[in-house]
Amino acid sequence: MGGIRFYFCLILHISVFHYNDAAVRFANYYANHMVLQKAPAQAHIWGTGGAVGQSVTVVMDGKTVATLAANDAGVWEVLLPATVAGGPHNISVTSNGTTVSLRDVLFGDVWICSGQSNMEYSMNGIQNYSALVTTAMQRNNLRIFRLDHNAVNRPTKEPAIVFTWQAPGQDWQTDYFSAVCLIFAIELSQNLTQPFGMVETNWGGTPVEAWSSPEALAACPQQKKKRAMDPNLPSVLYNGMIAPILPMTIFGAIWYQGESNAGRPHLYACQFKAMISDWRTKFHQASKNQTSNMFPFGFVQLAPFRNTTIKAGFSDIRWAQTAEYGYVPNPTLTNVFMAVAMDLPDYDSPQGSIHPRYKEDIAARLALGARGVAYGQKNIDYQGPFPTRFSLTGQRMTIEYDNGNSDIAIRTTNGFEICCGPTESQVCQATGWIAAPISGHGPTSVTLDNSGCHGNSHIVAGVRYAWEESPCDFKKCAVYGLGTNLPAPPFVKNAPFN
Ligand SMILES: *[C@@H]1O[C@H](CO)[C@@H](O)[C@H](O)[C@H]1NC(C)=O
Ligand SMILES: *[C@@H]1O[C@H](CO)[C@@H](O)[C@H](O)[C@H]1NC(C)=O
Ligand SMILES: *[C@@H]1O[C@H](CO)[C@@H](O)[C@H](O)[C@H]1NC(C)=O
Ligand SMILES: *[C@@H]1O[C@H](CO)[C@@H](O)[C@H](O)[C@H]1NC(C)=O
Ligand SMILES: *[C@@H]1O[C@H](CO)[C@@H](O)[C@H](O)[C@H]1NC(C)=O
Ligand SMILES: *[C@@H]1O[C@H](CO)[C@@H](O)[C@H](O)[C@H]1NC(C)=O
């Protein structure tokens, strides 16, 4: 307790520190080789050290873009002119005779990559690691920046940093950069010829509560926790690893997290939605409205874990991640996209089966979602098949996908389950589900064998799909898009069906 109180005092002391006496500088995450957000947004930059009574002059490519005064605390901030994708540009600030400069600055899209260990899972842990780094190096317009772990009780102004902006492959640190984050950018850059700035801010083993501000937490019921100061505590990673970068204008965020919340999945739907909404509001405000308050948000729906038939925890989180719709975007999660990953088990992963090595598949599926949702590309088929109609006749249920508009492929007959009861309106419980194998299929529909639900007093009250921690072998779940090879996501549907 004494330790925590001391900590509070220390932070308060720092927050009233004035920068007026120090030489002018940029905040620590504005650095050479960085990517700033391109037009139509304006990049927001800030720094410290404006001398009292002296102005701060900001110059871009030899042209003065702003002359301003630092505030009473010695902090200056400015919106740069909206600048089209490309570069390199030079940006400098001068005050009281001191000039500091950033060179090789590109304008493009800045993406935040956050979550727990599967986002942190590094490039050198995947099989095609060196080929991918070589590909990334050939794209001079990809830049990476990694924040360090930092769990604190109050929002910080500047983050702890592992390395500031650099091109991938420039030094050994790329080995330890997030694989999902970098490969997502490589995938996007294959279609969008513009710079991408990728910001890694994540910490293995951490729950969603740690990444949520007090305002986001207040929007949902919480589970009380009494633990020592650690990265699992509410808001501590928001304070140390999100709050300091809120002023930077960004394009969007990707997220791979949820394993650490699998023990209390019923809270997650509210918490996840609240965190997304709160991040959007806070990035918007701190960037002087330049980051969209509806910025695109992508996530990885949880991958498999152990080779078991456990039907709770991960399966519940997957459903909660979609706000219980089964797909995104949806009316609750707008401008949100996902990569379905429940068909990518890797029980022999050297880093444990909780860490499947198939980050290339995941990043490719995520980038496809980004193209469809974040970049609004038309005619991109970025979602796996989803049921649109259920019909129940006798011992058979037929499920039609995507209103019959796109063909499906069936790779196994297992994966569907039904719950049975005396009335259609019975509530299906966590247990009591029985297998309903696929007995036939058409180009856009499957037919299930409901005969397990036998007897006059037993009728089908619910149906669900892929509702297991690890529902199938590698890329061998039951339903895929024929043209896309994208897996149908898990769902649960209660009666009535017709
Ligand atoms: C401004 O620069 C002059 C000359 O280097 C220095 O003596 C003075 O202390 C500086 N003023 C402030 C407020 O930093
Ligand atoms: C940026 O600065 C470098 C080195 O001073 C210079 O060679 C280059 O022309 C500058 N670029 C622009 C766009 O002004
Ligand atoms: C590595 O790349 C090759 C060729 O692109 C691909 O066939 C293979 O699936 C990749 N391996 C993994 C583990 O993703
Ligand atoms: C990117 O994808 C879109 C949609 O499929 C396509 O029209 C466009 O030609 C692609 N651009 C590049 C550079 O591949
Ligand atoms: C941001 O937008 C809000 C309204 O949405 C407005 O009240 C506020 O003045 C704007 N702030 C800036 C810095 O433009
Ligand atoms: C998963 O466990 C089952 C039952 O023990 C076993 O038959 C199967 O081979 C295992 N699958 C893999 C991929 O290890």
C-alpha cells in the first residue's frame, strides 16, 4: 500500500513539471523515418521546450507551416498541413535559436497494433520469417515503431519505447516485431501503394480491462480484482501504452486479444465494444479531431488452443468478439472487421499451442477485411459464409448461407450441434447439445441430420456451429466459401427457425 501511495506522489510531481527551461524537442515518438497520417487528415505533432516569451516555428520542407507559442507548461502542438501520401519530407522546429529536425518522414496510414501475446508474437517465430522480412525491406514505404511494456496508475505523456521508427530489416529488432502487425502491412502494401506506419503496443497475458480507460470500464459490469500492481490491473496499460500516443493522428487499429478473458467471457461483449468506442473517442479528441471518431478497427477472432473438445471459454469469447452477431461489421460494431482463426490449430507450436504459428494466414485474412471495410474496396469478398435462413422439416434442418448468393465448400460433416427439448422455446444451456452431422448439401446450403433429437417430446430448440475451443483440424472445419477459402465463423441460433 505504501509503495502504491509513493508511486502516486511521484506521478503527480512529474505532471506539474514545466518544460520551458529545456531546449525545444519533439515528443519521443516523432522521429526520423516515421509515417505521419496522410490527407485528408492533418497530422498532429507536439513537443516541449518552448522558452517563455519565445515563439516556436515549425518548418516542413523549407516552408514555415506554423509559428506558435508554447503553453504555460512549455508544450507546443500543431496540425501540419494535410499532405498526400508519399515523401520523404523534413520537418523541423526552432525556438530560441535551437533547431531540431526530423528527416525521411513519410505520409501514409498509421495503424496501431495491440493486444496480448498473439499480437506480440514476433517475426522470428514464424516459418517464412526471412522471406517476409526481405519482402518488407523491398517496400521502402513500410515503417515500424515499438512501444515498451509500461503499466502505470496515471496516463503518461510519452511512452516507454523499445525502438523508434525504422524501416523493417534495418536491424535485429525486426526479429522481435509483431508478426501479425508487420505481415498485415505487407499484405496491404501489395494492393495499396502508399506508406504504412505500424505501431506495436502490446503485452502478453493481459486482459481487456488493462487496455480500457476508466471511462470504458465504467460502461460495463466488472469483476472485482485485488492484485498487486501488475499489467493485469484495470487501465494500467491504457495509461502507459495507449494514452501517450492518443495525440498522434492515426488511420486505424488492429487487435489480437481475448485469451486472458476466457475465464469470464460473459463480460467481454460489453467490454470489447466499450473499449473500441472509447479508443475512437479519445484518439479523435487528442488529435484535435483529426483521427476519425469512427476509425476502422480490426481484430483476430480467437484461434484454437488445446486439442480438446471443451465447449466454453474460447467459443464464448469468439461470439462476444462479434457483439453476439457472429459476423462483423454489424449494427453494434460498425467499421469493424475480423480475421476468423478457429481453423488454424498448431498443437505442436514450440511456443505452446496457445500461440499458433500461422500468422501469415491470420494477417492475410485481416488485410482482406481491412480492404473491404477500412478501405471500402468494392467487390472484395472478405467474409466467410454466414447463415441467413434456417428451415426445419421433420428430422432435418436446412441452413442457407449468404441468401444463396455465393457457393460454399464442405470439408467435413462434423461441427454442427443441436439442443433439444420439450418445447421450441426452451432455453439451451451450456450443456445438453448433441452432434447434428451434415447429411447433405447444396451449392449454398447444408442439411443437418437431427435424428439425435428423437422422440415426440423432443424438438430442436437451438443450433450452433464450431462451438469448441479447437473445433477442427488445420483448415478443415465444415463450411468455407468456395471462391474465397474463408472459413464460416462460429454461430449459435435459437428457435424459432422458420
Ligand atoms: C535562450 O537562448 C539563450 C542563448 O542560448 C540562453 O541564454 C537562454 O537561457 C535561453 N532561454 C531559455 C528560456 O531557454
Ligand atoms: C531534407 O533534408 C535533406 C538533408 O538536409 C535534403 O537533402 C533534402 O533535399 C530535404 N528534403 C526536402 C523535401 O526538403
Ligand atoms: C511459407 O510460404 C510458402 C510459400 O509462400 C507457403 O506455401 C507456406 O504455406 C508458408 N508457410 C507458412 C507456415 O505460412
Ligand atoms: C487492389 O484491389 C482492388 C480491388 O480488388 C483492385 O481493383 C486494384 O486493382 C488492386 N490494386 C493493386 C495495385 O493491386
Ligand atoms: C472537435 O469537434 C467538436 C464537435 O464534434 C468541436 O466541438 C470541437 O471544437 C472540435 N475541436 C477542434 C480542436 O477542432
Ligand atoms: C487430437 O486429439 C485426438 C484425440 O486424442 C487425436 O486423435 C488427434 O490426432 C489429435 N489431433 C492432433 C492434430 O494432434
